[in-house]
Amino acid sequence: MRRMPNRKQTASNDAIPSDSVIRQEGTFTFKATHFYAVLVVLAFSVGILLGYLAWGRTPAAQQVVVAGPVAPPVPQVVATPTPEHVQYNIPTAGFPSLGPAEAPITIVEFSDYQCPYCTRWHEETYQPLLEAYPGKIRFVYRNYPLSFHQNALMGAEAALCAGDKNDYWKYHDKLFAEKALMNNPAGTALDAATFVRFATDVGMDGAAFQACLGTEKYKQAVLDDQKFADGLPTENGQAAVGGTPTFFINGTRLVGAYPIATFKQIIDAQLAAKP
């Protein structure tokens, strides 16, 4: 017997409302009204995106990029000008000197007869420098015996004693020539008899010389020289006479046993500046 179709089932399959959902195996079908709503939202989003790309973006030439706080400018390092060298006024009257009093260049040396650097300068630079500027240099020697040089003080006294007989510079050169004894490796202090022998070696009267040296006639003068040097104002935090040899070339300080080229550089500049 043939069954009649169910009216309810036929109606539900033949007439599907437009807003219903069709569910088939493996697929989803949205209601039409929901589909149109999704299209509207997508169209609106695309419109906003296109509008941003078209006119909402700042042109590259006008973009301002800020990446965190702006760092302060790096300060420029400006070299501090070196202050002008102190020009020293070193008294020269009454001290042993060579050369004319009116010479345009006066070199004052604070030295020590036992100092090996003073000896080297005397041997290598002293005489060639005087010969390079004949009549233009007045050379003045002042004493600065270092406390740890056992023969420096008596050597300075002995040279001044020789000056009493106008033999200062001969004795001056003799002391530097006797560097092996003056600065002997054993650190032996020389006795007065050795300094007397130096005097007779250069043709002096030994007895007169010994009388001067024995009374320590010039000991205080040598110590005063050293005290004066210690009292000179400092330059850039350094002692004006912190060691030997120390030179003052027309008041410009030069510390050390520099070669003749250094002295020439200073002297030539000073001569060129003179009218």
C-alpha cells in the first residue's frame, strides 16, 4: 500500500523562507540578511583603509619621526688655551757671568756640579751654544746643589773661592771635567784637599784657595741661591726650579739638559721679536 506524503514535510522542503539557514553536510550557508550585513561592514572597512592610504598618510617629505625622548645636544669639546708662560725676572748682578752685559740674550742656569744631566749639558751644549751666537749671549751661573749630592755644596763653594782670583770659569769647567770623582759610584764625599788639588791643577795658588774654602766663606751665598730658586713662583703647578739644570732664557723657563736645537729655537724667536 502506497503511503501518502506528509504535508508538513513537503511544505518544509518546498518552501524555504529567505532568511532561513541551509545546513548541508560539510557546509554552512548564512541567512541572506546576515550576508548583506557582512558585505556592508567589509565595504565600510575597505573604504576607511583606502581613505587612509589615499589622504590620511603624511607625505614622506613631511613625516616627523620621534623615537623616544630627544637627547640633549652633545657639548663641543673646546681646547682650553694654554696660559702664557710666566716670564721670570732673575737677578744677575754679582753672580758669575760670561759675555757682554748688553747682550740681547741672557741665560741664567741653576745647576749642580755633581748632577750628571748638568754635566752632559755642559759637555754637549754649553760651548757650542756660546759659539753659535758670538756677542749675543750673556751666560750667568747660579747654584742649586741638590741635598742628596754629597759633593755639590762644597763644589759650589770652591768655584766661588776660585772667583776671588778671577778663575771662576776655569774651576767651573774643571769640576765638570772631574765627573768621575764628583759623582763617584761609591757615593764618597770628597775632602777639602781634593778641591784644593783641583785648584792647583788649573794653575791657582793652593794656599790662598784653601784659606777661602776652609772658612766656608761662600757657603751661605750658595744656600741663599738655593733658597731664592725655591721661592720662585710656580708655573702650571710645577716648581720653577724643580731640578737641575733649569734655565731662564730672557726669563723663559726651560727645565732639562736639552740639546742646542731647543735653545736655538727659543733664542731665534726672541731675537726676531726684538726691534
